[in-house]
Amino acid sequence: MTTLTPSTALQLQSLISNEGKLEISLAEVNVPTPAADEVLVRVEAAPINPSDLGLLFGAADMGAAAMSGGTERPIITAPVPEKAMKAMAGRLGQPMPVGNEGAGVVVRAGSSTDAQNLLGKNVAMLGGGMYAQYRCISMERCLQLPDDVTAEEGASCFVNPITALGMVETMRGEGHKAIVHAAAASNLGLMLNRICLKDSISLVNIVRKQDQVDLLKSQGAKYVCNTESPDFLFELTDAIAATGATVAFDPIGGGKLAGQILTCMEAALNRDPREYSRYGSTTHKQVYIYGMLDTSKTEITRNFGFSWGMGGWLLFNFLAKIGPDAEDKLRQRVANELKTTFVSNYSHEVSLAEALKLDTIKAYTKKSTGAKYLMNPNKGI
């Protein structure tokens, strides 16, 4: 059994030329026939996550972007600064599909029984190339959605939920007992707050506006620290002392925050020192940077002793480390709690063409809290 599908469809592609020009366009590509353990999905929802923007725009200067072509097939071009071209060397001349995750309905399936059983079902997917009208993908990268969950509700069920769960698993695996999380009023941050409340884990939330403090407090958060407060560092130290948090996750990356968190952890530990050491507390303090909301340099002031670490944390590396069985358990929890713990909210829905309007690009590249864009590649079709 198959559903009638076109022979070609649109796919958003990002290309950086050897001459240093970014070009984003809607390419007409062949719709593939799924292999035995694959399914063809009509993509109806794909979030625009911060993690997608790096591939979408590369190192281009989007302040100098221009649009050409018609409204149905816009083409975005932008210059890539010469000093950034070395970092782009691995992708030059290659039209790259974009979009880490998405969801939609299975319209064609391979010959295996398991694949055939997914025909007509809504599935969520992780695997790249989701900003396309159709996506052929291995069943291993699919999650069948419950019957009462729409594609829109299931579109963000991988990157943010599994990242939030991964933070909790990292905390447990490394022997920490509480977490500090920055940019905590984001969709991911709100999910992490709900996980911690449900699992009785202490969480220190860092935000930058009072309305974000109010939002998290309204959702049960106990510790919320506002970077705009004149007493931010004291309040953060108090919260860390109260929770015993010694691991932090920071999606901002640039600036002083990561170092400030380590400083506050050290100050909290030294409030009740067991013995003096000129090398600082012997308790290990760890900050993981998992995003680049601020692309400036990471600045640290070494005033937190010698028992500390700062490194990167990436979802796909975490999944490779824990293996498929552990990943399946996390995915199943997400599926079971999609309408509660892992619910996502979107401020805008756009089509493929609408996502390439300059005003729209400007809006979603701000990565503003509360402004979450959802792409529907088949909108209006």
C-alpha cells in the first residue's frame, strides 16, 4: 500500500561557494523510493532551532544579505568574510540540506513489516534535511507519535527534549546532585525545569529579564536568578549554596557567564570549608557550553581554584556515548510525556518560501526567548 506522491519536491539548500558567497535556495529534488527499512514522510512541521542556524547561514554576514527570485522561489545571498572562509572549507561548493528534526505523516514505506505498519502514521524524525517537503529516512531515526499527537506537537521531540534529559543523565553519571542552567526561559529550559520538578532534582535557572523570572516561578521553579539584577552574583551564589549544584549547562557560550558560574560555585563551597587550601575547593566544578547564542570570546577569571572543568556538550556526542538502548529509553519517555513535560510552543509558522524572507530571517536569527519559529514545508500546498 502506498500513497500517491509527486516525483519531485522542494528542499531548502544552503551553499557556500569557493568565492565566498552564501546562497540559500529552494531546490527541486527527486522524491526517493524508500528501501526496505525506510519510510517516506510528508514533512508538516520542522522547528528552526539555534543549532540549525550554523548550517543554514554558515559564517555569512547576514546583515548584508539580499533576496532575489520570486516570492515562491526566493534566493538569499550573503557574503562570507574572508577571515571566516577557512572555517567553511569543509562545505565549500556543496549544496547542503538543513533542518535537524521534524515530523509528518508516512506516505510511503519500504517492504519490511515494521515499515509498512507506519503507513499513514505521524512520526517524528531526527537526521537532517527536514526543511523539505518530503524526507526519506531510516526507521531507526523515527519515533511513532501517539495517535492524539499532531505533527506540530511532535516536531520538537528530539533536540530539546533529549538534550534536557541528556543534561540530567550527565549530572547523574558524573556524580553531581543539582544543575545550573542558563537561558532557562527557552523552550528547552522550560522542559528542563519540568523534568527536574518531576524527578525531584534541584535546578538553578539563570535568565536575563524579570518577565522570565515570573514565567519560571509560575511554573514551579524555586531558584531563578536574573543577570540584570545588581545582586546577580550574590543571588546565584546563594542558590548554588542551597542546592549544592556543581555542574552547569550554558547555551550562551560567549562573554563572562560561564566563568561567573564557576566563581559562584567556588564561593558557595567555601562558605563551609572543611579545611583551608590555597588551591581552592577540592570539589570538582564543571560548566558545559552547549550553544553559541553569543559568538564572542568566552571570558574567565581564574578565581575558582583548580578543581574545575569547562568543555563542550553536544547532543549527538552524548547519544553516541550512551548507545541505542539508552537512547530508546529516553525517546520513549519523551513520547509518553509529549503533551506535558516536553510540550513545545511556537510563536510563528512559516512555509519554506516564507522562511527565506529577509524580515523573517532577521526575526528568527535573533534567537529571542519566546520567539520560536516552526517551518511547515507543505504549508499552502
